[in-house]
Amino acid sequence: MFQETSNLLERYALAKEAGFKGVEVAFPYCNTVEEVVQAKKACNAEQVLINGYVDVPKGELGYAALTSPEDEAKFQSSVQKAVTYAKALDCKLIHVMSGAVVSPTPANDAAYDRNITWATRLFEKEGIIGVIEPINRRSVPNYYLSDYPRAVNLIKSIGSPNLKLMLDVFHLQQLHGNLTSNVSSLLKEGLVGHIQIAQVPDRGEPDSEGEVNYKYLLKLLEKEKYNGWIGLEYKPVDGTSKGLKWIKNLGYEL
């Protein structure tokens, strides 16, 4: 959102103008820690989430499931850099990206398990929650973590309160469907650390035409007593601020 400007720091100001009380930023690393902290303070909003570092111009999607010794070092460095930014921003959630793998092998599985375990232990020491997000491969080709059972099994295996799911409804619908049962069960099991929403299949505003009835789904989140933030991971159809009317249309307010 707020792609009307390519300047991340200006997006913080636009979020403030729109009335947001919390923001998430995928990649704050194009600016110094000090610059981002200042923009966040001026915005007067909570920094909810950031992603782990990747080289965006190179199209990188993370390193957790990659198998070379160099990739393991890059992974650890990326997580440590994210922790530095998160602590400065008083941000409690870091999304750890898996990386792209064309044909996953047992070596990729082992690397992913090992790296996520390593990151979780660091998060425990730093008071941060790591979230992992299953992403559908139609939207992001070759993304390694593209299956909820895989993510759930790993979270349960590691067994730490500092590792949770990033539940993006856009991806869950396309990967597995059956939203009522899946969302309810994941919440009841305490596996969800953050939720993001967008319409399916075009990733527009939640009240735009598509597969998901967000009026129903948001009521379901209330029913299941989800009390975390909901990230707006959508692409505005006709400008960010203009499109925010969906919030009122669905009975909410900023």
C-alpha cells in the first residue's frame, strides 16, 4: 500500500494521514535504522512487523531453505540485521522468508528446519516472535514454504512461543480453501502470530469482487477472539486512500 511514492519514509507519513495506528514494512533496509526510527516516531504508529533482510533488487525471497554454507551464513546475517531494526523500532514480529527452490529436496527440508530453529532460539533471547508464511506458488513461483501442514508441523516440532504462523488469507484460500475450518482451528491451537488480508484472486481491497466474504471472515476472527493486528496486504485498485472506504463499508473504522 501507499505505492504512490517509492520513498518508504514518505509512506509512514501517508499512513499517519490516513489514520493508521499500526504499520508493517516488508523491507526497511533501504534506509538506515535511524531514518526509519525517526519516520516511525513522526508517524506515531506502532511498528507491527518487518521482514527479514533480503536483497530486493536481486529478487531474493529469503535464504532459510537454501543449502550452501554461504546461504546459511547469509540467512543468519539477514535475521540478525532484522533483529537490529526490530529492536530499534520496538517491533515484536519478524517474518522469516524461506527462499525460492525450484524442486525441493530433503537437503532443503533439513536446511529450513535447522535455520528456522536457529532463528527461533535467537528470537527467544531477544523477546521477538518470528512468523513463517506459507505462500502460494501461483503468486510467487517456486517459493519453498507453500504448504500449511509443513509450517504447522515445524512450529509444533520446535515448540516455542517465539515461532508462529503468518496467516495470509489470500494465500490460505488459494492453497487449501475451507477458510472457516482452517482459520478457526489454527487460532484455537494458538499457532497464529499475525494475519494479513486481501481479496482473491486479484489481491484487491477486501470488499472488492472475489472469492472471500470478508464481512463474514472478520466476524469469524472476532468470534474466535483474535486480538492481534490485521495487516492489509493488498494492492489498491485506484489509489490507497481512496480505496480505504472498504473499512467503513464492512462496518469498521480506523
